[in-house]
Amino acid sequence: MAHSILYSTLFTAWLAGFTVCLSLIVSIGAQNLYVLRQAVHSHHVRACVAWCVASDALLIGLGVAGMARLLAERPDWAYWLGLGGVLFMLAYGLFALWRMAFATHSVQPGDGDQGRSLWRVVGTLAVITLFNPHVYLDTVLLVGSIGARQEGDLKWVFVAGAASASAVWFAGLSAAGKRLKHWFAQPLAWRILDGLTGAMMLSLAWWVWQGLDSSLA
């Protein structure tokens, strides 16, 4: 009986982390679009998925451990993080729109990203992840604060559940990208993806810029 209660408690904490994390990451975002692009190219896909899962687990773990409270107490950190994110997202969004409009060679499957090294691909994904303040709002502040309410070691069971959700989502996204190769054989599809990426990044840059003053209030 005691074992059944223990397993039920552990599963409840794990399921809470899984459902909360999955509900937040299942959306069209800059990170998801980048992973999808790499999956269509079949270029360093496993490394991209591994980075996304590891970074989600780390950021949620930091939130559970108290990073959410620390960021709330140091608004100047949030300001400089946000400013760096605005500059990066602005540059990345403009480059994506330039690709859509002018770089006809980059919309062909197999071109462009195929020549990039593992470190460049994962490095770009790392910047997209870590310089996007929205990631911190979701993982560190929101999911982390929810996980911090768990009792004792159940906090880390919650983190494990969240990491499991991240693994399921990004593995599924990479599989979907591989199945969409025939659709991305058309240059128009790449133009649409680049346009969507550019619009997403510029929108995020504007949203973060609007909130910078309030972060120091």
C-alpha cells in the first residue's frame, strides 16, 4: 500500500511537469522553426534535439532551485538580457526576411545549412534559446515557479517530467520535418518558412523592447 501511494505521488509530480511544459512549448516559435529547418535538411538534428531538451531541463531546474526569485529581485539583469535579445532577434529576423526575398540559393533543400559545422548550428540554436527572454518567462519563471511548489525531492521529479515533455515534442518535430521534405522541395515553401521566421523574430523583438522600461520600474 505504501509503495502504491509513493508511486502515485511520484507519477503525479512527473505528470504535472510533463503537462505544464508540453502546453507551453507546443507553439510556433523561433526555436521550433529552427529545429524544423534543420530536420528538413537532416543536418545535426540529434544535436539540436539534445540541446533543446537539455536547455529546457536546465532552465526549469534553475527556476525550481530559486532562479525565478533571483531574477525578480534583480530587474537590471532582466533589462540587459532583454536588450541583448532584442538586438539578436532583430538581426536574425531581418536576415530571414532577406533570405525570403533575395537568397534564391538558400531556399533549395540541401543548400545553406548543409555546409555549417555542428558548433555553428548548435551555437545559433543556443543563442536563439538563451537570448530570447520569452524562454525565461516560460521555463524559469512560470514552469520553475510551479515546480518549486512541489514538496522535497518531488521538485526534481517535476523537472524530469518537464524534460520528458521537451524530449517528446522535439523528437516529434524532427520526425515531422523529415516527413515534410517533399513539400520543402519547392522553393516557395522555404520562402514561406523564412517569412514566418522573420515575422516571428521581429514581433518578439518588438514585444521585448516594449517591456524593457517596465523591467527596471
